[in-house]
Amino acid sequence: MGAGKLRAFGVAAARAAASVAAVAAAAALAGGCSSAASSLAPGQSPGPTPPTMTPSAVPVLGPLKLGTFPATWSGINALHLCEDWAGLRADYVVHLKSDTKYQLERWFSSDAWRPAFNADSPVSVNPAYGELSLAFGQATTTATASIAAARQFDRACEAAD
């Protein structure tokens, strides 16, 4: 197991706390703006919705559409895991095609993957996200890393299981 796969509880807890704080801040902001929204004319939009990450298509894998994750601690971490994957999947295909098993393991242990491993740590203990955690594990283990594993990971992120 590479160094990037080791989970430090403090880092995971800090990231989870930051995520929960961000959700709470957004909820407080939305609550504080309710009077402004009530002054809108019927049918008038309160403005643009916040931008969301739109993963681009990757040759061989195609587009990735993230599912709707619940606003729970595990759901937020599962979403982070899939967002991290969305940013890594193009490089994943390149590394699969060009790297030796050793080079691939070093890449999985690099800083590029650390946020994904940190997000997976709390997700992996939640039975509701068993498919997602399994897919992540298979995609990031050199013995099972493959295009098929990447597609399974994509499906798990789309299902938001």
C-alpha cells in the first residue's frame, strides 16, 4: 500500500469539518436572504444558481455525470471523492496506458490522489456507499486498475450510491 493510501484521522476530520461548515454557511446565507427573495415579482428568478462542476468527457471513458448526493457528512465526502475522480480520470487513462505497475502505484500514492483517499476514508465505513468505495479501491489498486474499473467508478459516482 502506498503512502498516499494511509489515512490520517486529523486530516480527514479537518476536511469533513470544513465541508460541514461550508454547508452550514450556505444554509445560513440562504436563510438570511429569504426576505430579498420574497420581494421578487412572481416568476422572477432570484439570480443565477452557483456554478457546479461539470466534468468533461474523457476519451475511452466518455462523459461523467455526477449523481445527487445527500447533504450528510458521508454524502459530502462521497461527492468530494467523485469530484476528485472527475479531475483525475483523464490522467488515469494516460497513466494506465503508459506506466509500469510500479509507476502507477507511485502515482496513486502522490499528492494528486491524497484528497480522494482522504474523502474515501469516511465513505468506506458507510454501508450506503459500499459500491462507491469498492469501485474506488479497484480503480486505485495496481492489480485491478483498468478501464473497466474506471467505468465502474464512473457508474458509482453517477448512481451516488
